[in-house]
Amino acid sequence: MKKLLVLACCVIALGWAVQSRAATIWANSATVGPDIVHVLDITGATGTQTSTYNVSTGNGRGVVVVGNVIYTTESGPSGNIFGGSNQIYMTDRTTGLSLGSITVAGLPTRAAMSTLAWDGSAFWTSEYLGGNHGYRIDLSGNIIKTITLGNASFNMDGMEYFNGKLIVNRGDTVGPYDIYDLDGNLLQAAFIAPGTATTGIAFDGTDFFTSNINNSTLSRWNGTTGAFIETITLSGGSFLIEDLSVDYSTRPDTGGGKVPEPGTLILLGSGLVGLVGFGRKRMTK
């Protein structure tokens, strides 16, 4: 009886372990247009594309998913992919239709926005064609905080908010990832130290995921120690992934189910009044 009880406990523990290694990841690929966001079903060391979204016409960079809204950035519009873009695009996760965009005021000329993160009430981004700065941006598109990331150089394309901190790589496909406080003070250098060209990063509340941009793989890292766990091989699509996101509304440190209303975001982002009831209607700027 005791052996059976031990065996049953082991089976249950194994089931919990397998379940804990499953996740849904949204990934924004660098293309010359359209900008494609992949939905990846991650189970253990494999990741399968289950669907895609065309979220803008430009060269994709950042992605954040909060509830039913997908937020994305691009380095520049189609045909001028390094021309800079100050738009955060919004896409309805259910219908795939555009919800308009948020215009970000005050970015350096041609800086564009690279990676994108969400802290429960505002976005964090880094400049793609500029220096080593991070920006906190409210839902109206105002830059409400600017910080300097001392270990970074420029073109940082991996930034994530987690548990009141930021984790950021040091340049375009340049590791390692360092941890900063929200004022830009370095807390821990080289917390994650990948050995390959790596870009976007996401946190699911337990582990970190990073994109190995030229290999169609992700890496999983322990969220407490930064230790490497496994390589996740992707299938079902063509991948050149710049940034990653989980659904931030499922994370206790970023809202725990509190989701901004799409209609409110349209009002703030577009400056139009009286269109809350048309939250899912395609809008052009």
C-alpha cells in the first residue's frame, strides 16, 4: 500500500511538472511587411504555431498581449523599414481586426520603438534606432518616464517587466540580459547569459523565454536563478522572432485579470470621441 501511495504521488507530481511547462506565447516576427504575430502553443521542449495575425504593414518589433488586445510596434512602415515609427498598434485578439493605434509623442527622431512590455498600467519600451534608453508610456501615448540602461549600448530588442523590475539585453541580438530597477539602476548583471544571438524576452510568472532569432527556437530560463532549462523547437511556420509576450492579464504582478477596455484605448490613442461602441471596427489614421 505504501509503495502504491508513493507511486501515485510521483505520478501526480509528474503531471504537475508537465502542466507547469506548458504556455501560450505570442511572438512578433521581423518582416518587411506585413507584420506577423505568431501564436505558439508551448509544451515542454516543443512549440507549435496555432494561428497568426497581420497586425500592421511594417517591420515587426515589439508585442504585448493583455486580455483581448494585441499591442505591437514596428521599426518603420513597409518600404521604409528603418524610417522610425511612433505607433503602438492594437489588434482584436478574437476577430483579428485593427483597433487603431496609439501615437507616442516625444520619441527621439527616427528612434522607433523596439521591444514592448506591460507593467499593469503602462507600457515599457526601448528605442530601436537610438541610444540606451528605456521609456514608460501611458495609454494616451505620453512618455511618463525615461531611464538610462547603463549596460546597454543601443538597439536593445529584449525587454520585459517582472515583479517590479526590468530585464533587458544589451543591444540588437546582444546578450546577456541584465536586471534593473524602474529608475534604471543596475540590480544584477548577466542574470541570463545566452550563448546565441537572442532578442525578445517574456515572463510567464515562473520562467523566462527568449527568442533565438535565426534558429526558429526559444530558450527557457529559470525565473528565480536565471539558469538555462531547455531549448524549445518551433514548428508550423516561418519564424524570425523579435519579441515575445504571454497574456499579461494572467500574471499576478501585471494585473491579475485586470484588463484595460479596448474602447477606452481607442479614445485615448486616436483622439476620437464617441466611438467606444465601435471598438472592433477597423480604424485608419
